[in-house]
Amino acid sequence: MAASNPLLMNAILALSALQLSRISDHDPYDAVMYHDRCLKLMVPMLDDNDRIKDDSLLLTSVIFTLYEDLDGNLPRHLHTQSPQAIPPPQHKTL
């Protein structure tokens, strides 16, 4: 299902990249990038009455809840708030 669904694929990649950054020296920016991509796809779906019933939206919400629990730096249920409440990702400075 995720192979043909960009929303679900980006959610899985975000969670995977976050876990990799916790257990190795993997750059945590990858997790933020996938999370941001997923939010950009997800937020419009939350306003569409037909797409709100999409199974991938429910699965993505569950994955994002896990992501937010693991991250610890994000407020809980960030993905269900309006786009104005979503802070921009923080980029590393080199």
C-alpha cells in the first residue's frame, strides 16, 4: 500500500529516519524532511470530506502519533492542528 501512496510512504520514511537518528549517527534532518513532506500532503486531506475517510490518512495519523512520541520535541497531535499552528522545520547550520 505504501509503495503506491506518497502520504503513507513519507510517514513511514519519517518514522524510520527518526529511529535511525536515535540509534546511530544518521542525520535527524531526514526525518524532519519526510515529516514535512507528509504534512504538506496530509493537511489538505483533512479539509476534504471525501478524502477524510481514506485508510492511508488514518494509518498516517497513527504513524505520526508514534513519531511525535519518539521525537519528544513536538507537541502531541501536531498533525491534526491547522497549518498555521505547524512550526517550520528547524534546519541545521553548518
